[in-house]
Amino acid sequence: MAASRRETIEAIYRAAIDQVEAGVAVSRVLSRETDHALTVGDQTLDIGDSGVWAIAIGKAGCQMMASVETIAGDRFAGGLVVTKSVPVDIQLRSEILVGSHPVPDARSLEAGDRLIDFVRTVPDGALVICLISGGGSALADALRPGVTLEQLRDITATLLRSGASIGEMNAVRARLSRIKGGGLLALLNGRRVVNLIISDVLGNPLQVIASGPTVMPD
């Protein structure tokens, strides 16, 4: 009886974890009903001639991108993922870059530069799905002129030691960055941007998650 009860509890636990897996979360709100349209929540969006493009930033980036690639199918035009590690069981068509977390390093800046380059390849008017999850603040960055990587690392380490809230930390990070605090959204100007954001912050303040690269600050 005890073993049976334990097995039942473990099965419930596994089922609960499966339902909050990042890729499953994406598939609950995104679907492709026709060759020409995606449904996001209760909205239907025309895919257009340029296909579906996607950018994923965060520790859940590979899982989220895998769902988008599957749903978009042959209308998937291109994607870029910046994440902390690559799951061995996920194969993507998208380019994958690995950044540093929780303190950014040179890989994080390389990822930020590549994000900017990737955005420039996306046609005007194209549909771009932005997949944002926790960890993105450190994983990818493009610094403002005059800010060095060493300064960014020192500031990040100081903030981590200080006990500052994630909102306070990311407000500072956004001031130093060209892609945080709505910076990536500004670079995507002229494209049709859809945000799918998985929150790791209490209260779900979208401008705080991953320092809000695709959300304009209040």
C-alpha cells in the first residue's frame, strides 16, 4: 500500500512538472490553424510571405524554441536561441548560442552582438515571436558606449552580494545595455513582434523578466 501511494504521488508530481515545462507552456497558447496564420491566445496573425521568425533568450530558450519550430513547421524561417545550456534531447533548426549566468562574460557580449546582427536579417513586416525566460539578463548583452565588460561583471557581482531585489538589479542592468529595457524591441521596429514570456519573478512584472528586452519600461 505504501509503495502504491508513493508511486501515485510521484506520478502526480511528474504530471505537474510536465504541464509547466516551457515547451508545453508555449504549445498551450500558440497554434497554426492554416498555412497562412498562427493563433496566439485568442488572436489570429497572418504569417505573411516572410514566414515565422523567432528569438529566444533565457534558460528555457531551447524548449520554447522547439515548440515554435514544431508548430510553425515549414513556415519557420529562422531563429536564434541564447541560453545557459543545451539539452541533449532537443534538436533545433535555429542557431544556438550559450551565454554566462549569473555573471555575464565575453560569451554574453558575443551573444548580444549576434542578436543585433540576427535582427538585421529579419525582413520588414515579418512576424517575430520573442521567447523570453529567466536568466536572460546575464546570458546576452550589448553594452552602451563607455561601459566595459569588467565594469558590467563588477556591478553584477556587487548587486548579487547586496541583497538587491531582482527588479532593482535589472533596472541597473537595463541602464547599461542596448538590448535590455525595450532595446531589442526598438531594434525590431518595423516587424510584427509577439512576446511569449515565462516569468521567474514574483508578480510577473514583464519589464523585469530578463531585464525586459522586448518590453518598454513603464
